[in-house]
Amino acid sequence: MATDSAALKARAPLRSGRRTSDTAAVRSPAAPIARGIGLDQPFFDDKNRAFWILQSAGWTGYFILRSLSGFANSMGAIWIIHTALLTATGYSLTLLMGSLFRRLIAMRPLFTLVLSLAVVILASAIFSIIETWSVATFLKPGLRPTGVAYFGAILLNFALLAAWAALYYGINYFLLLEGEIKQRERLESQASTAQLAMLRYQLNPHFLFNTLNSISTLVLLKQTERANAMLARLSSFLRYTLANEPTAKVTLAQEVETLKLYLEIEKMRFEDRLRPHFRIDADTIGARLPSLLLQPLIENAIKYAVTPSENGADIWITASREGQAVRLEVADNGSGEGSDLAASPSTGVGLANIRDRLAQAYGATHGFTTRQNDQGGFSVILEIPYETGDRDS
């Protein structure tokens, strides 16, 4: 068993990651109505529904405003028929325009602009003809428009339909841009997750090779009990590494237990030459960190402090709370040359792996320093944000 000079200090109960409340969630009496008309979800989640709502609301507003304008100018009840006809015409024309725009929006921008402008001009001409006919039929029966007189309202109708087209394209381009941004965020998240997984899977090739080699040696020496014990501990350690998601975070208490299991395996190889010590403050054991973050640091300490020395070395694993951060340190009393060796390509992982994992997990909100310590050995100091299962700090 790995010995501790200072075992885990009085273990504080871990808080559950799930919040509880004494009061039940308040449900609005309008919730069923909101669900019935689709207002319980983001407005543009269903683009077809959003189009019909905006289309209907917009032309209803047009009808109301034009009706009020006619009443204000004493146009009489016949104005309602005229306005209803124009509203139906505009509603129908914009439906046809929307159908065409759905195809035009996928073209090159220049083609989209030119063809959309042509569609708006054509629709404005049709709208003007119908409006002029309606005026001559309902409002001014004695009016007899001919030729270009039918296009007397084309400028106002063009402005109205051009505004509708601009709103249509503005909303759809916004939705396309939002979709691209979400897709990019998903791809970046997947790439970040894949990189984290890759870094985790790089962790212990040397450890696995050395352990299997030691088991093979014990079998050849017919020390079957030690070989079985070492194999059982290796199996438990590998089961832990495979059971946890490579991008998951675990509590410091879980990380320490795993490190103890790892050190038990290594101690069977080095016996009294490997002397691990844990100094873990009680208020840090619930802090969460990437799984197996500290294992490569201990592996480097064993490789560059314990292995070269005939008397072995001590390794200290300490954790303390500093404000809103947790300070983790892995130190040894070896030669102090680990800073150069640990980052070399020959280690396979080294300190570069830890730097990358911290950068992926915490961005700029972490600290990473190396130094020669007071025991003449090498120390690696990590500072990470204090996080628990419920994200309290």
C-alpha cells in the first residue's frame, strides 16, 4: 500500500450536484395557452410557423392602419371593401414572392439581388393595377383609367413590397448566420472534446509497459502472489480509466484514491525507494478537476527522481484552497532535473500534456508553474478554479 505521511484530513461531506428547493416551481396559469399557440419555444425554431405569424400580423396591421386612415378622412364604409381587397392582394402577392425568394436565396448574391428586384417590380405593377381598378370601381365610379394610369400607385406599392422583401431576406439571412454560428460552435466543441480525449488517452503508455514488464518478470521468477496482486491492482486502475469519460471531471477525493491505486502498483516495483505523501486540505476534497490530471506528474517524478536514485525519493502531493482557486503541487526531493526531462519528446507526455489539458479545460483561468523546491527536487504547481458538482464556489 502507498503510505501517507499526512492522510486525507477530516473528510467533509460532499455536496450533491443537484440543487433542492423547499418551494415548488411556480407554474403560470397561461402556460397551456402558450403551449397551444407555440409560444413556449423560441420563435424561429419553427420557421414555417414564424412566417405565417409574421405574415398574418403584418397584413392585419396594414388593414387596420389603412382602415383608420380612411375613416379619419371620411371615406365611408365602402373604404373597408377597398382596403380588404388591397390587403388580400398584398397578402397573396407576398406569398408568391416568398415562394420565389426561397429559391432565389440559394443563388449567388448578384443573381438574388437582380431577380428579387425584378419580382418586386412585377408584383408592384400588379398591385398598382388592382388598386387603381378598385378605386375606379368602389371609390370613384366615374373614373376611367387607361394605359399608364393603372400604374399611378406603383411607387407606393413598390416601397411597401420592397420593405416586405427586405424584411424577408433580413430575417432569413439572420437565421442562416445563426445556424452557421451554432454549427461552428458545435464543431469547435466536438474538436475540443476530441482533443481532450486524445490528451487523456496519451497518459500512461510508459506506466503500462513498465507494469506489464514487471508482472512478466515476477512470473518468470515464480513470484505468483506478487504478480497476481500487481495484476489485480493494474486491472482496478485500468477499469477506472476506462469507466470515466475522457473529458469528465472528478472530485479531488476520487483523484487521490486513484493516485493511491497507481502508487500501490508502482510501490510493488520500487518498494521502499518510493515514498509518497499526501497533504490534502479537507475543504478541497470536493473540488472537481479533469480525471487523471496529476498522474503524469507523479509518473515523471517517479521516472526522474525515484528511478535514478539508489535510495529512491519522496513524493509529496499537496492540495490547498486559495480564495476561489485550488492549489495543487506535486514535488519530489530528487535531483531537480525533471524540468528539462519532463518536457522532452522521450517522455511521450511530459508537462506539455498537462499544459494542453489545462488550457482546454480552463482557458486562461489557470496557473501552471515549475520550480526547484527547498528539498532540492522538482515541483509542479497547478492552480485551477474551485468548482464543485453544483458549480458553487
